[in-house]
Amino acid sequence: LFLLEDGQIFGCGYGQHLIDDNRQNAFVPTRLPIKNVQSVVCRNEDSFSLALDQSSNYYVWGYLQNEKVIPLKKIEGQPESFVAASVMINKSPITYGLTSTIHVLESNDGISFSKYLNNPDNYDVEFVIQDKRVLASKCYLKMASEYYSRMFSGDWLENSKVVIKDYSYHVYYSYLVMLHTGHIRIDQSNIAQLVDLANCYGEQRLMKLCRTFIRNNLNEQTISIYYPLIYRYQLDKDDEVHDKL
């Protein structure tokens, strides 16, 4: 499997079911029809693969142990990790080393506003992050975030381009997706930047999710990783985090 920086994914070899010609094995890397892929997992012992996209959707394809072919499909039910997704396919959990943890924000009305993100027909501000562009609506961002409400009501009122230098594309895009869909993926690779972003932007919802992630993953093996964040951003004010220290 080959996951590119732009979220495209290619597969080849045994179990890489091709959609276009109905063969099960691909001898050259072939693009799979999933967009904005963030992570992908597979194991030598298994013949199926799992992928996670930016909107926290999981996908599966390949073979099961009974040789049943699984064409590429989205997994229903909103699993919260690759392990949870594997249970829905394999009936028993499969661990893939350090798996990603997903926290889901529940919006009050349950409505996704993803149509206001990266919509070339409806945008008035462009975020530039590591030479990549993300299109958005100022009006929606002002409603979704106090930080953006202040930004686009002051000196940035007439500005149509915002250059982001302090955060990676994947982290900042994940934050924008959270504001539009209520979903965000938090794992060990992005927790430091997300905590800093939440602190700088005064984003209490995101900070709460970051504290929850650290609390759930704090142990003797990870304390050296998370303690600098806990100390710098005073996350030990959370009683459960404090009790684990």
C-alpha cells in the first residue's frame, strides 16, 4: 500500500481488489477510489486492509480468512479506531501497533456543514498551509469559532487569504474539518500541535478532547511523551490527569 501526502492511496499485490476490472490481485500500484486518506493499516497475517479518511470514515477491502472477497467499501457504525473497525469485519479485534484514537464532537443539531469547506462555488477566504490551499466561508467560521469571529471582524475583515505557518497542513485541516463536521482524529503524532492550537485559539472544545486523549493514553510508557504537554499547558488541572501523574 502507498499513501501519498495529498491523501491518495495506491495498492498492489495479493488482496488488493480492483474496482475497475474485478480482479483480486494487482501487479502494479493502482489508485483506490478513496479521497483524503489519513492512515492505512494492514498485516502480513491478514489479507484485508483498512483505511481512514479525513472525515473519520473507515474503509475495508481484501480477503477474509474464509477466502470471502471484500470489495472496497465504507464501514458503517462509526468505529473509533482501527481495532474497533477490525472487530466489525473480522469478529475479533486485531491490533496494529500504535493505533489512532478518534474523538467525536457531537453537534447540538447533528448537522454537518462540510459543504462550506473546500467548496469552490462558495468561499471568501483561502487558507494557505505548506503550499496547500483550503477554501472556507468567513460567515460560517465566525459562527463556529470565537477566534475566527474576532479575526474576520477586525483587521482581517477584507482579507481573503490567511497564511498558516505554525501548524502542519494535516493538523490545521483536521481542525477545520472539526469545525465543519464535529469529527477530529487525535493521535500521538498530532496531539502536541493540536494542544498548542487549542491553547492559542482559545478552543475549549478541542482542548477538552486533547485532555481526554492524554488522560486515556497516559501510562508508564507514555508519561515521558505527554508530561511536557501537561506541564506546559497546565493540563494537570484535570483531576483525572492529575491522579495519573
